[in-house]
Amino acid sequence: MPHRSAAQPQGAAAAGELGKCYEQAIKERALSVLANIDAELCAQVSAGLDLPAPAVKARLTDPAPSPALSQLGQTWPLDGRIIGIVADETADLEGVRVIRQAVLDAKIVPLLIAPVDGQLDPDGTPITVQRSFATARSVEFDAIVLGGTAGPGSDATGARDGKAGDSAATTQQVVADPRAVLLVNEAFRHGKAIGAWSGGDRAITAAGVPADAPGVLIGSTGDAVLDGVTELLGAHRVWKRFTPQTRTRPSMPVTRPQGHRPGLTHQSSRRDNHRADNPKSDVAASGAAPFYGGSP
């Protein structure tokens, strides 16, 4: 069932597909089906096709939720999960080494994320960088931990990487690299566990993420933070971070007023466009929350 706020972009997409159909009867039949499912969405599609919205012919009932189809209250093995470890040369590199090995021992995959490719601490005990701020995206990770402040990389300019923004801010003006901030912002909105120590909470604050939000763990050592993150990983997502959304079907069919043709405007969607998000947005105030049962 589509979310009410998603009716316009979904209506535009459905109208675009039906608009390619030459058979009028097929368009009308599709609208009659939509009317029984979602009157608001049907009205949006009808407007895009310049056809009247049909009346509801069969009132559908909401089935009882099936526990077998829900991820709530269940846990799964951690084998193969991926944890992104954010660090730079100023981070607690010894702590990074410790948790990286602990992640491997738990049969989880650790991927080190740093400002640039190469190695951290090349003159000591080198740690190979698997992802740079330019190549890392939140969709790849099941959880994020930060072992340092994630300060701006040398290439953190819009001319080099669009995710870094178009600001000419200097290192002194920016608390954390905008790309690391975006990484945390997206992970939070997608319900993923986030942990930090050794100043990593600065990037969390810069991302607009409340330090006391469910699934956000800030500790004094990396291994303590990792213990909490791996415990949350079993549930796949931090479901306490979200409020279940429900909708009530209108008791009367929604029709398009005569002479009125509402515009179909695009609204940005949540799912891994991963491009247009503003890393400075206040996540806590946005109220954005995915539905149970569908997550990136």
C-alpha cells in the first residue's frame, strides 16, 4: 500500500506507463483496479491520463499482519554482514585494528573507510583502506562505526566530488568531511546501527543525528562500541527508531473536480537515490521514516 506522501510521484510514474498504452479499455480497467486499492493514487493517475477517476466498486479490507512477513522481533545470523569503519590519520588507529580483527572473528566483513585510498599509518602497522570518502556509500554497509572525527579530506571540494558540496570551506570551518556526514545521515535514516568513539560523535552531530537516538552508540573505546553495534545487527535494522505508519482508506471515492487538473510534481524519494540528500539537514526534525517491510 503506497504511503500518502508518495501518492504524487507514484501517480506520475503510473500515469506515464499507462500513457504509453494505446488501448483505452486497458487504461480504464487499470484505473478501476486502482480505485479499489487507493482512491488518492487513482485520482493522481486519472489526472495524468485526463480521464475521470472511477468510483470504488469493491471495498477492500486490511488483512491482519503476518509475523512471518515481518522483520520485527526477529534476529538473524551475522555472517556476511558488512560494517564500515570510518577513520583517518588522527583516529584511534590501535582501536581500529582491534575492532577490525574482532569483526573478522565474528565472521562479519569490515571495510575501512578513509578520506583517500591507500593505507593508514604506513610507517607503523599499515591498515589498508578499502573505501575512500569519494567511493563509500551507505547502501553498502549494514552498520557504521567512527573511530575519529572524520575530518575533511584533501579532495573534499565540489569540483572533485559532488558529494562534498560546492562550499569552499576550509578544514578549520568544517567539523567533518561532508561525505562522511552524508554517510552517517543516510545510515541513520535507513535504520542502521551507528557507533562512535575517539571524537567520532562530531560527525554524528554534524549529520543532525541525536546522540541519544535508538541505535546510536557513543563510547570511550572501540571494542565497547562494537559490542553494542553487533548486538543490534542481528535485528537487521533499529526498528525502535521508527514509528509504524498506517493509513485509512477514504469512505467516499475521491474524484477529480470538473475543470480541475492538479499538477503532478516530483517529490524526492528516500530509497538510495543517495544523491540529492543534504548532509546538513536536520534528520531529527525531518520525521522521515521508512515503512516496515521495505528497507534499503
